[in-house]
Amino acid sequence: MAANRRQSLRAEALRREIERHNRLYYLEDAPEITDAEYDRLLRELMDLEARHPELLAPDSPTQRVGAPPLAAFPEVSHRTPMLSLSNALDEDEARAFDRRVREALGEEEVAYAAEPKFDGLAISLNYRDGIFVQGATRGDGAAGEDVTPNLRTVRSIPLRLDAAADTADLEVRGEVLMYREDFERLNSRQREAGEREFVNPRNAAAGGLRQLDSRITARRPLRFFAYGVGHAPGAGWRTHAEVLDRLQELGFPVCAERATVRGIDGLLRYYAEIGARRDRLPYAIDGVVYKVNRLDWQEKLGFVSRAPRFAVAHKYPAEEQATEVLGIDVQVGRTGAITPVARLRPVFVGGVTVTNATLHNEEELRRKDVRVGDTVVVRRAGDVIPEVVSVRLEARPAAAQPFRLPLQCPVCGSAVVRGGDEAIARCSGGLFCPAQRKQALLHFAGRRAMDIEGLGERLVDQLVERDLVRTPADLFSLSLEQLAGLERMAQKSAENLLAALAQAKQARLERFIFALGIRNVGEATARDLARHFGGLDRLMAADEAALQAAPDVGPVVARSIRQFFDEPHNRDVIRKLREAGVAWEEHAPAPIPPAGAARVFVLTGTLERMSRDQARELIESRGHKVAGAVSKKTDYVVAGADAGGKLARARELGIAVLDEAGLLQLLKGDETR
Ligand code: IVH
């Protein structure tokens, strides 16, 4: 049925509205509606067009969802060749460019337009009477592929321009690319769907644009930035800056980083400024482009072979480079985490020579399947540690074998263990493994652990490097002579350290347990364990089921405690610590209240005879729990002086309120139970 006037007006209104939202989103970064609302508008227009095909127009935003697949891309000749840029690889070459320009023009100083060199794909867009009619890739520069349906899906490319002298016949040039953030999101979607991940934003953008089925392109988050015009007979621009201003006015995305600068000093300043911000830009760049700003001067300078004389690309050091994997080492980190590291044929990347790159963990290693002998792409951006991005499978030697992580720690020989569904393999050597020793010693001596004053990082480094200390137990047999012989260690400091060590021997069980550095056992768990078991031997003897009977100890924590004490080295260290005189008070294990007899207490206000912490300890030592907030699950609220909101809430819920004496009375009853 032919559309009536109301329907055709509605279709036109929807088209304008949808494109307005595209502009708000992509150009102004200020969306006014949600994605769902946007989709609703689009769907309404699609419905209208489906029912009344005569309403369909090539500039309709519905064309952005993609068209049926093509058999092949038609070839198109560019009316003006799409040229390449010559490169300036360092400052000298940038200076040489400026010198050549000045000499050819006979000018003292030249104004340049400077802009980022986008790391995407060059594209040409043709508009007739303001309507986007054809878009093409660069191809060999003379002819490219007609990818019009694909480019229509790129929401930041305007499908219609205001009618004007310069839009009757206009060819705009620019770059299609993917924002890094969109790339990460796309890759995590791929990962979740079990699909292949893309290597970098550039590949993902290029692959997206080369889809014969534009409905696939439509699902790639592609963007466009205009950087020039190929053909514009109706325009009378005088400078490149004017060109970009006009393109922006017409609704093309033009990057905000562009600038006009004077002379080589201006260029080099621009290069440094953009270089410093490179990692924070939303898109990848591989350099900046300098263009003589005056268009008549551009014409005068002309071209050499296939590159203009009026422009140059000043490159930044590449952030990605290919190199060979010479070997794969494993490093043992602070918590025993085993990190595979690729040893590389030295390669200059991101401005430094890189010889190692992390492979993160076993899961990553398996996913990327990096093998000795492989050619890999290495990435180093900013200050981040170099990493292996991908493997060039086509270059893999036939004999290359998959790499397996060792079953034993390469440093201490202890078993390498994997915790359930954890991606990380760990050395189980704990206190015994030299790689973990330094960190373990620092942890042991820490303020919240054994609190050994004066045992800082620099000292621990020396003690371990000179092999004076291998385990925390060795700390207690250090002599004054040994200590005084260390760098930057005065006699007095050595004496102070020995005194601190002597003092630390008077320990508390909970702090000692925490100091051991058992994985997943923090301060709170150590306190619970000390209270629950009352003595170290009972803790060490407990099986996983017995461990889980302690408050807040689940299967994961129970397993890591068991693994720790099962390691003979760890038991050995503990024995030596005790022999050295480290001791603590033990007590009977906490009574386990019969099922259902454990109560939940909430403390509020100031108590008189004990601190809140002491009250908590007392309550917990009887097998009860202390919660932070009053809820229906609370059995008692213990209220001291100036109790506030929690007391009010208890009254509201009808919960029993105790004073200090009432609490003690109640707990006494527990003891006789
Ligand atoms: S102007 C005649 N400006 O660099 C000059 N090109 O080697 C034509 N590129 O494939 C190019 N950012 O895709 C120009 N701001 C920019 C650019 C840029 C990236 C790419 C372009 C082309 C290559 C030229």
C-alpha cells in the first residue's frame, strides 16, 4: 500500500531524528537518549520502510544495519589518486622536511596543519547533491574496492549533508578505525562466544570493512575521522585548516587533536605533546602528520612519485614489533605465582630494547600457545611491561613444541600447585623458596605480623643475597657481628634489631599464624583460627573438614592451609622458630556451641570494663558471632554508654538488649554448659 502523507512525513522526521542522535553520540559525545530508545526509533523507521518501500532512501539510517551479502566488491577508480605519505623517522628527518619545504617556497617560516596519524584504513567517501553515494578503500591508490554498503553501517559517517555549493560534488577522505575501548569490548564478546579474538584494533577495523556481508560490518564498532578532501570543485578553501573546519561543520568527525603550528619548532612541540598523550588517546596512532597549511602552496610543492612533497608522517617508535622467542623461562613471584616469561631476540619497540615479555600465566600461555622458536608480536606501550600479543602461526618451525609449565618450582623444587579453577600455578614452597623468601620475610616481620622493627626492605635484600637468612627462623640466630658487617648498618642499629628480634619471640598465636603468610589467611582468618584451635599443633593437625569447622573458613581457605602445613619445609621452619624460642600462650580450643546455640551479637556504644575489641574476642571465644549491623538475625545487642542508632533499631525489631554485666552473665552461663 502506498504511503500516505502522514507516513512519509513521519519517515522523514524519524530519519532526521535518528541522524541527530548519531551526531550527538559520535560527534558531540553527548547522547540524549539511551541505546534502547535509539533502537526503538530505528525499528519504527524500518517498519515504515518495509511496509512502504517507496519511502526507502539511500541516506536512510536504516541502511546502517547492513545489506544482503555481495559476491565480490566492485572495483572503483579514484578520481584523484589516493597517495601515501613519506615518513620522517626521527627529528633530523623532520627538520629536513621543513627545510625542503622552505627552500622550495622561498619562505623563512611556514605554517603547518598538524594532526595525528590514525592507525586505521584510508577511505574515500563520495557525495552527490549532499547524499552519500559511494565509498571505497584505498587499494593500490589508483583504484580500490567499492565498500559502500559497509561504510553506510559506520554511524559516524554522515549519509546526507546540507545542500551547498561544496556538497553538490564532494569527495571526503579519512580513516576508518576502532576505538581501543570498543576493541576490548568486542574481544571480550568474542571470547565469551568462544570465537577468535582480534589481534589489534587496526586488524579488527580492516577485517570489519572487508566483510562481503555488511550486516557483519554493522556489528563492528567502527568509527571514521576525516582528514582531507579528494575532490571538491564547488569549494573555495584556502587552507587545510579551513577544509577541516568545513568538514566538521558538515557533520564529519574531525579529530580534536588537530592544530596549526608555525615552523619546525611548532612541529616538534606538537610531536612531543601528542607523543606524551599517545596512550591516553581513544584510538591508536603511529605518528603525526604535518601538512603545509596553505593549499596554493601545497599545489606549488606538488608530488614526488606517489607521495606529496607538502606533507610528511613523523612516526613514533612502533609499540608492536615482531621478534623470535629464544626460550621460555618461569619466574616465581611474591605469592609463589609462577609467571612464564618469553626470552626474546632483542627488539626495539615502544622506544626501548626489549629482551623479555610476560606471558602472564598458564591460561594465557595456553591460549596464545607461544612456543620456543615462534615469531611473535611484542607490544610495549608507555610504561607498561612488554607482553606477547600474538603468534605468527605461518612462521612456526615444524619442530616447535607446546610449552608446559614445570611440575616443580624451578627455584626450590617444591611442587607446583593449581588452586581449583584458578588460572595461576603456584610454587608450594612457601617460606622455603628463595624467590618468595624476601617477600615472606618482609611479611613475617611486618607490623601486623611479628612486628620486628628495623627489618626493612633494604636489610632483607642484603640478608637474603648474602645467604645469611633463608627462612624466618634464621633471623633469630643472626649475630651482632653478622649484622654490623652489613652495608649502612651501624653498631647501634644492629643492636636495636637484635633487641627487636628478642622481643618478637614473645608472640601471640594469631599474629604468628598470620606471619606465616599462608595463602588466603589474612589477619581476620588468623585470629579466627587461633581462637578456634587454641594451639598451633591442633591447627597443624586439622584436616580440611576440621578446618572448615572454624568460623568463616570455607573449602578454598581450608585447602590452602592444609597445603601449607603438608609441605615439609614449612613444618621444618616452624619447628626451628619454636626451637629459637618463639613462643605464645595457648589455650583450650573454643567450645563449639551445639548446633543452633551460636548467637549473633551486635556491639554498640562505649563499654566500661573492656574495649569493643575485647568484648568481641570474648564473645567469639565462646563460639558466638559478632555482626556489624542490627538485623532480624541479631540475637543480642550489647549497648554501652551513648549507644545510638543500633540500639534504636534493636528496640524497633524487638531484639534483646544487654548491658555489660548482662553480657558477662550470659557468657558465664556458656562456660558451665
Ligand atoms: S593525509 C596526500 N592524514 O596514512 C596525503 N593520512 O601514508 C594523504 N593517514 O593510508 C594522506 N592519518 O590512511 C593523512 N591525518 C592523516 C592520516 C593519514 C592516517 C594514513 C592514510 C594513508 C596513509 C598515508
